[in-house]
Amino acid sequence: MRTLLLLPLIASVAVAQQAAPQSSVSPAAPIGRAAAAAPAISPGGNANDEVLKQIDDLMWQLKLQDVASVEKFAYTSLPPARETNPTAQGAGNPMIVYAYSFIPKNLDKAKPHPLIVFVHGGVHSSFLSGGEGNGAHLVRELIEQGYTVVAPDYRGSTGYGQGYYRAIDYGGRENDDVFAARAWMIETYKFLDPKRVGIMGWSHGGMITLMNIFQHADSFACAYAGVPVSDLVARMGYKTDSYRKIFSESIGKDANDNVKEYLKRSPYTYAAKLATPLLIHSNTIDEDVNVLEVQHLIAALKAEGKQFESKIYEAAPGGHHFNRIDSKLARESRAEVYTFLRRYLKP
């Protein structure tokens, strides 16, 4: 009944946002420093992103309230990577970041339980309940296995105003935002076992997953990286000018002007640091993350003599989203992922 009553409201707001013209005016951002410190990055997203985000927050509740306690919380991470006025009042303050927590309703909190850090993808996106990423369905599958899940909307995510959007630090402090979400959950919920924390993500989320286990090997029991962005130098070579511009504005220069900085933000660079059980998936017909990036990562790990698991699917239907959709192959692939996670996290 509650869902039926809310549908007209959701529909009316959705129609309004489709009809509304896009605006280049930056709305106020609910994060303090990020709005005041917005770097000179071209505005992106839709003028109604914040409204759409609020609708999706509601959808998370409606889709998962039968199996999980769904909360949204704010925490602090490193200051913005770029400050337009480093001497301004509040410059250098920690940045406020947002995340979702999903705790199974039937969890016996008298016992220790595992945690999964679920990292969303997209250069600029957020942790969405629907779409091709199939967010709510995947979280439900994890919840039903007994996992508590935390999903950070790290800096650069959509839905929090232009300040937050412009604070993107691709391959940089976004990694710290995700790690800080892990720390917040472990500190807040005493029933979570710090020795049974896994991390997973697809695409950009797979990249952040890799960077976290390379930087904090002792903090994660295992990791899954699906179609992960792995080599930013190679990536800039096969992407469009408009795509490369997003990175040059965020990082400061094009890859051809600062190869070292792009390598610094590329997971394959840190292959020698792998010490966490890792499963990697890719697809030969991925239209977003070309399989050559993942092959480069796998080759680098093998060259370092690292032990890990990987599988490159041959022309799997669904392309970039091949194992997040609702096909038989996708379900079988996710079953492989869940078997891997279960081996180390023991829910």
C-alpha cells in the first residue's frame, strides 16, 4: 500500500525533471567545503540530480525494507584534492562524504558477522537501486546470504550538487573515501568482524576495489573486481576527446603531458603489492572497459608471481554489464563471485 501511494509522487517528480531544462548554474552542495572549493571543472549531470537522488533513496527503502535496515550516513574523509582558494575560511577542512548501509533484519548481533564494501562505478554516477547496474537486486542477493553491506557515494558522485560533483579525484582521494566508509562501519557496529571484510565493484568501482587492496592489504579478507578500469594510460588512448577531457580537468593535465600521474592512478602499476585473495572478471566484448586493460592487469600480476583468480568471458551477452543483468549467464557468473566471497568471509 505504501508503495502504491508513493508512486504518483515519484512519477510526477520524474516527469518534471524530464521537462526541466538543464542549467549551468551550480546548485548549493550539502557538503560544506566542496562547494566553496569547487575546482574549475565543466559542470556535468542534470540540474535535477539531487531530486532524482532523493527519489532513489526512497526506492532503496521500498525495494529492500523487507530484508534489510537501510540507512544513509555522512562521514568525513580527506580534504578536497583541489582548492580554488587555499587560504579561504575552511580551506583544507575534511570533506563530508555519504554512504548507504544495509544490515540484514534477521542478523544475530550477538555474533560477529562479515562486511562487504560495495563500490559503485561510473566516472560520475552514484549507488543506484536500478538501471543496468541492477543495484538493489545485487544488494538483496548479498543481504540474503547474511552480509552487511556499505556502499559509499564517494566524491564526484552525482546527486549532491555541483560542488560534490566537481570534487572528483579519479584514482586519487576517492579511494580514501571508500576506505573511510569501511572504517566508519567497523567503528560504529561492534558486531562486524574487522577480519572478515570484503570489497567488490565493477568498472570504476572495480578500479577503486583494486586500489584499496593494494593500499590496505591487511584491511580486506578478499576482493572482487568486475570489468575493472586498470590502465589509465591505455584507456586515454582508445577513448574520445570528450572523455579524456573529464580526466584532464580532474587530474590537471592530459595523459600525454603527465604520464606518471596517470600511471600513479592505474591499478596495474601496483601489481607487486597484491596480498589479498582476488577474483577478476572481464568480457571480450566490453564496450566500456576494453579487455586489453584487464589483460594488462592480469599480465602484471602474473609477472610479479601473484596468486589470484581470473576469468575472461568470450563475447558474453550484455557487454560491460554482462554479469549484473538477469540472464542465466549473469546469475551463473555471480554464483562464482559469491562462492569466492563465501570462502573467505564465511557469512
